[in-house]
Amino acid sequence: MSPLAAIILGLVQGLTEFLPISSSAHVQIAEQLLGLSNFDPARLTAFIATIQLGTEAAVLIYFFKDIVRIVKAWFGSLFKANKQSESEAHDAKLGW
């Protein structure tokens, strides 16, 4: 796969991930439109899985502070039942 095709498929993945329909389907459609269907299916599947890992990493990085806050509140709810502030209780509920 050429670097240009990889960049285009990565952009398609990133731009369509937030839509409520499959971003993988968008990548497969783009693959067909770019004429990449002659590639080995296993390699193309591995590439798609890799760019989806990139999407997951971006989400984890972006929401890292929120995730840490929710996990702390969740652990706090295990040990100090009624001593949490309203926001901590809300975060603990999200954790549960």
C-alpha cells in the first residue's frame, strides 16, 4: 500500500469515527474507490485494525483526565460511602 493510500484511509477512519455508523465500512468503501481491493485481505484487515487502535489511543489520551477522575471516585465510593461530594458521587456512578 502506498503512503498516500494509507494516509487517505487513515483520514477516512478518523473523520468518520464519530458518526453513528461503522467507520470500518467507510474505510472499506474508500478502499474500493481507491482501487485497493487487489491487496491481500489479511494485510488490509491488519492495517484497518491498526488505524482503529490509533483512534482508540486518541480517545484515551483526550479523555485521560476524566477517566482518572472517574476511576478515583469509583475507588473512593468503595471505601467512604457517604463522605463524597456531589460531583464525586456523580463520577462514582459513572464508574459503576
